[in-house]
Amino acid sequence: MMFKPFLLVASLLASNAVQAQAPNLLRQNGIRIGVMPTGRLNAITDVQGVKVGQITIVQGDSVRTGVTSIVPHGGNLFQQKVPAAVFVGNGFGKLAGSTQIAELGNIESPIVLTNTLSVPAGIQGIIDYTLQQPGNEKVQSVNAVVGETNDGYLNDIRGMHVSRAQVVLSILQADTGVLSQGNVGAGTGTVCFGWKGGIGTASRQLPANLGGYTVGVLVQTNFGGVLEIAGVPVGQLLQKYALKDELNHTPDGSCMIVVATDAPLDARNLERLAKRAFMGLAKTGGIASNGSGDYVIAFSTANKVPHQPTAAMLVPAQYLHNEATTPLFMAAIEATEEAIINSLFAAETMKGKAGRTIEALPKEIVISLIQQYQRGNSQ
């Protein structure tokens, strides 16, 4: 069977107005990424104890921003830190707290995602939250972890509309359940592959004979490239991709990726896990352009790192052997790829600053493209 993508796109565009709106998420349309099973929620919150809170700020015709907070566990994070690592895919960004994570191999605060100029508010909010927690009365230093993407195309970013109080609220209301995706939290005003981006999440569950561990991913997508979904060159087929038409479609932007797992990994293997997550971004067609800040933060909930050492100055912990990490690497790649695509499928068309409008991914068209493409390649 010969596949005729451009004829199909034209016919679908012509009939799109009368078609019923498709469900937002990829799997609801029978399209699967990878081969590994998902967790129960297909979200970062499938990792037991991990909580996410989001504040969405939409005001007037120009404010389109927000906060997304990821809390590794429900206890006192400063007193019971978690092993962690950071991988920098492209460093054109502002990831506060990254050097201490690299130096000490742990995280002692919630992870806050927001817009570029609201990173200071994120830091202040984390500090407020940490200092107010019982048991932290003598704390005089907090390594606040705050990542960002620049939502200035749709959002009045110079207005700095995110407050430290809203950051605290996003942490306090963080929950372990189903997550909203798309135009929410830190993804409210973002753009991805020329369409509306946002917050996305996904997870993978290892079988019992490989440990039964869970890997969950949350992304804030605001980057460009040549979109691929489940191996289908969607951006090329729709004729919308970076560097097309004499650079009219800029690939610049950023992507924040947060990877959580309950597998007992140390900071070294968490960095290796973070590197694989970046491979998931590449599978969607992201190109980590010069102006893109692309970061992965990975942490494990399996072992806690106490703030105060024991009398013996030893930290009791067990970690996976290197030979056991490969399935986790594969899980991180698949979950990151799907989380990014979910951010696109969940997002809706948004109008923002200066009357600018970013259209949602044309889901009905994309679904048909993928189905036709896969059908054509199977014959």
C-alpha cells in the first residue's frame, strides 16, 4: 500500500471542523509508545510517595504562566534528603541548585518548575516552605531546586506574576493522584514544536523478575525540532518543523525533565538514568538547539540521606548493581518520550500576550497520520 501523507492531511484539514474532538491522551486513541507497561496512572505519581502540585495563572489577555512542584516524599525533605543527579543536555537555562546536587548527590527541597524570570520567586517560596517546617528551626541554608522555561511568547514574563506564596501553595497542595496535563502549572504558556506545549507525564513499570520498580517522568515542554510520534515523522508530514522556510520556525526554547524512581540507585547511576531520559527527548525530534535549556533531574525514593549523621558517621543503604540498571534506562527513555507527546496531546489552543495565538496539535489529523503510516509500513 502506498501511503500518501499530504493528500491525507489535506482531506483531514478540510473535514476537521465537523469532526468530534478526540480524547487528549495518546493511549486513549490506541497509539502506544515503546513496549514496556505503564504504571497504574501512567504518571510520575506512580512512584510511591511522589507528589505534584500545580498553580495555573491566567489573567486578562497577557498573563499565561504558573508553577509545578514535584515533592519526592511527604516527610521533611531537608532532614531526609533523597539521592539525586542532574544531566545537562544543553545549558542555556537557569537550573537553580544544580551545582550542590552534582557535588553532594542529593536533593533537600521540592523541585519547582516555573518561567525564566520567576526562578527567584521559586527559590524564595522553597525557602519559606522549608524554614516553616517543624524540625527546621535551626536551618540557615537551603539548596532550593528551581527549573524554568521561557514562556514569554504567550506570557507577560516581565511582569513576574508568580509569587513566593503561590510557590508555597503549589507545594502544600501537592498530591499523589492523577495529574492535569497540558496548559497547566509551569506549562501554561509554553510552546513545543510550534504547537501548544505544556506539562506532560508518563511512567513505566518493570516486571517482578526485574525488580518491579517504577520509573515516572514529568516534563515541561517548550522546545523545537522535527516532531516524531511513535516513529512517525509528524512534523515533516505536516510541513511544520524547525529550520523550515528560511528559519521561520525557531527551534529555540527549553525542556525540563524530572525523573523519579523507587529503584535503589545512587547518585552515579541516577546521572546515568538522567542521560537516558534525554534520549527520550531525542526520540520525539527535539534537537537541543543553541538557545534551548534542556535539563534532566533524576531522584530515587528508595534510600533517604539523613541531614544529621549518626555517631558512626555511616549512612546505611543498599543500591542496585550496575548490571540491573538497563531495564530502568529503557523505562526512562520510553516514559520521557511519552510524557513529551502527552504534553502536546493534552494542550489546548491558547491566545496570549500581544494577541498571539498558538494552536494545539491537530490531534485528529495526527492520529490518522500515525494510523495510516503504520498501516502502510506493515504491508
